[in-house]
Amino acid sequence: MAKVYFRYAAMNAGKSTQLLQVRHNYHERHQRTLLLKPELDDRDGVGLIRPRIGGLEVRVDALVQPGTDLRALVEADMKTSGRLDCILIDEAQFLSPQQVRQLCDVADFQDIPVMAYGLRADFRGELFPGSAALMALADAIEELKTICWCGRKATVNARIQDGHVQYEGPQILIGGNEAYTALCRKHWRLDQPVPPGARFD
Ligand SMILES: [Zn+2]
């Protein structure tokens, strides 16, 4: 029986790099994948996945709109292009809970494994809806670790503006001048995005 995997992290943990490696491994075995990404994340340009360290950018097979029925999307793709061996999702935190349930259906009824990569929590320390649904429903949940500047595990994807940690605001901000950095819970609470004496840039 195919499984739903959720691999989550704070930012900068190499999620995209690992996703592209998994995709490469399938292709090397002449198996077919479907690479999906919610459209609202425009960090890398629409429809592109670019690993932070090295590697070439890859174009996704389909952009997922908030209302996209993923089970229908997968069925339509198989009708035109044949059997699928794996569904890969980047930035899975932006999926709706309903889309996560559709992906579970793809695993359970089409018997295709689903690997979703995303952030656990937003800059306020709250679960993204897509991540909450994946935490609840995925068969396998795996953490990709990244560290704060202090060396502790980073758990928060902190939003930084004018050198300071932001604690309030909309969950998704597109086109603003804010930046994000992975911090441990303590340095997030203390508003210390960089070591004492250093400057955030
Ligand atoms: Zn820290």
C-alpha cells in the first residue's frame, strides 16, 4: 500500500534539494513522477524549484491553485501520460487541508506514494493549514533538521523586518521587504536573529 510522507523543517534545511534528488532517483529507474507546487509561493519565480545550494532549477509539472482538486489532477495526468510512480510536492505547507485529503486518496485508492515537503510552522510559531493536515494524516513524518546561529535546533521560521523578529501579521506575505531566518525557540522569543554584535542582512 502506498504511503503519504511528510518531510518538514524550518527553512534552509535543504528540502528542495532532497526533493529534487528523490525525483532524480525515480527518473533514473525510468519511473514517472509528478512534481507539484502551490502557486502562491513565488520566491523562485513561478513554477520553478531552485535548490539553495548548487544544482539547476527545475520546472514543476503543475502549479496548484487553492481550488485545484489534486485527485482529479493526478487522474487527468495519468490519462494523458500513463502510470505515475510518485507524487512530489514542494512547499506543501500551502496546500489546503482538503488538498491533503485528496493526496491521501491518491495514495490509498491509486496506490501512488506521495512525498510532501514543507515548513512545519509559520513566523508566529503556528502550524500552516497544509502542515497541520499532513501532521494529522501522513503515514510517515520526518524532520529535516536545521540549526539556529547558536547551534540549537531551529524550530521557527522567523520573519525579520528592520533587523527585528516579527510576531504578528498575515501568515503569507508576498512582495514585502521582510526576510526569513531559522531560529531556535529561545532566540525567536528574545528577538535575536543574529549573534550579539552581528548585524542581520
Ligand atoms: Zn538559538
